[in-house]
Amino acid sequence: MNLNKIAFSLIISISVITILVVGKDFIIPMILALLIWFLIKEIRNYAGKLPLIGKKSPKWLLSILSTLILFSVFGFVINVLIGNINNLTNNIDDYEKNVNQINSQLITQFKVDFLSMWSNYIGEFDFTSLLKDLLNSLTDLFGNAFMIGLYVLFLFFEESAFTPKLKALYPNQLKREETSVTLEKINTSISKYITLKTIVSIITGTASYIALSIIGVDTPLFWSFLIFILNYIPTIGSLIATLFPATIALLQFGDLTHFFVVLGVIGFIQVIVGNIIEPKMMGNTLNVSSLVVILSLSFWGLIWGITGMVLSVPITVIIIILFSQFESTKAIAILLSEKGQIN
């Protein structure tokens, strides 16, 4: 019997992983749409509390206004980012020239030929190719914007039809109320986490933008947006987010001074936000074991790349919240949680 259960579990696991890998082009936009949907609902809830507009406006109107506000912000940011990306692409030749200049400084000061070492161990250094790969990844993300918006639209359509479906599923009023309470807990917990994490990421990105603009780094909005995205990746996200603008400062100015200035300033912002602001805002919302975070990061990064790494913790938090609401899966939620305490 135990062997049958193990075999069944193994087959299910392999099937799920296969579906995640093969269907990633459909699943990733759907997950992003779901996260945006939760975020829009939070904006709608805040708008509903406004004294003049909120109390007098119907729910559907607040949903439309919240969606328009969020997607207008996305559209503005994407439009500005496209301009930043074009400027970055136009400066690639200058950056490649500075690579040789920096390498000469390293040879003179430290007797280290960085380009030769890179060529021997990794291959020919091609910064143009490296930067274009990064830009292509972001372009692919923007390319899914239409599908994501379409999914969000149909999620709202489905939301309006959910109550009649719930009544049909649970004719018994008591059972229906219990299910509604459970679903509301799930909805509230997930919305709270996504909203707070997004606010923290905005704070980090905005502070980084101001710092990079003052220092004079090229395309500061592009790098601050990248910092905003990478802030969703635990532990290594902040490290990568610090290294990218520091490296571009090194290539732009052609000296190590600006590299260390950007590294220090952006690193300081990451430390302040990550160790002081985020814990106070998030509280116990991020109830995930550190080991589970690393394993989740590795797993989702393996099957979905950088996008999977960004989504790894939100997905894990959602899984814990969902599993904690049902007796049959509560044990799994406890194992995945930080201290074994779940709400």
C-alpha cells in the first residue's frame, strides 16, 4: 500500500513538473495576471474607503478605475523604459571601449589581466551580447503585457460570477458561509503580502533612482526598475540588484571610484530597506522557512529561469496560505513555514 502511494505521488510530481515546464508560456502570464488582480483588488479596497468617491461608487466602477490607474502607471513606466533601453543600446560601444581602459588600469595597479582570465575560463568577453540578452528578457516580459491584461480582465468577469457558482456548489447555507470565510482569509492574506511587498519594492526602487540620478549613472530609471523587480527575489536578488548599476557605472565612467560609490550607496539602501523598513511593514506576513526560500528559489529558477526566481517567494507564500486553510494540507504548510506557526 505504501509503495502504491509513493508511486502515485511520484507520478503526480513528475506530471506537475512536466506541465510547469511545457506550459510555462501560458502559466507565467497567468500567474502574473493573478498577482496583478490581487493588487488591483487592494487598490479598489483603498479607493472604496475614500470619503467622497469610494462610498458612493459601485464595486464595478471602482474595479475599472483601479485597473486603469495601475495599467496607466505600467504603460508610462514601460514607455519611459523603452527610451532608457534605446539610450543604453546606443551607449554600448562606449562601454566596450571603457572595458579595455579598465582592464589596463587593473594590469597597471594589480597586475591582473581581467579580459585574459575571462577568456581563458569563460570565453571571449562580449558585453554587447550580455546586455542584449538582458534587454531581450525584459522585452519578452513586455511582450506578454497584452495577454496578462486579457487574463486580468477575465479574472474580474469570473469574480462577478463567483457568488452564484458558490451558491450552486454549496446549497447548504452553513457550509457555504464556512467556505466563504476560508476563501476570504486566503484572499486577504495573499492580497496583503503582494501589496506590502510591492510597496517595499517601490521604496527601494525610488530611493535607488534618486541615488543613481545624483551620481549621474546612465538610464537610472532602467536600473531602478530592475532593482524593483529583483527585490522580489530573496537574498540574491538584492545582491544582483546592487551589482548591475555598480557595473554599469564602472563601464560608463571607466574608473573604480564610481563603481564603489554606487555599490556602497545602493547596498546601503538595500540594507536599510531589507533590515529595518521591510520587517516593520511585512511583520509575520512572510512566514516562510529560510531553507524553503532557497529551495524554492532553486526549483522555480531551474524550470522558469529569472522569471521563476522573481515569482518563487510569492508562489511559495500563496501555497502556504492556501495549504494552511485546509486540514488535509495544514501539515505541509507548517513544514514550509518559518517557525511552524500558521494563522
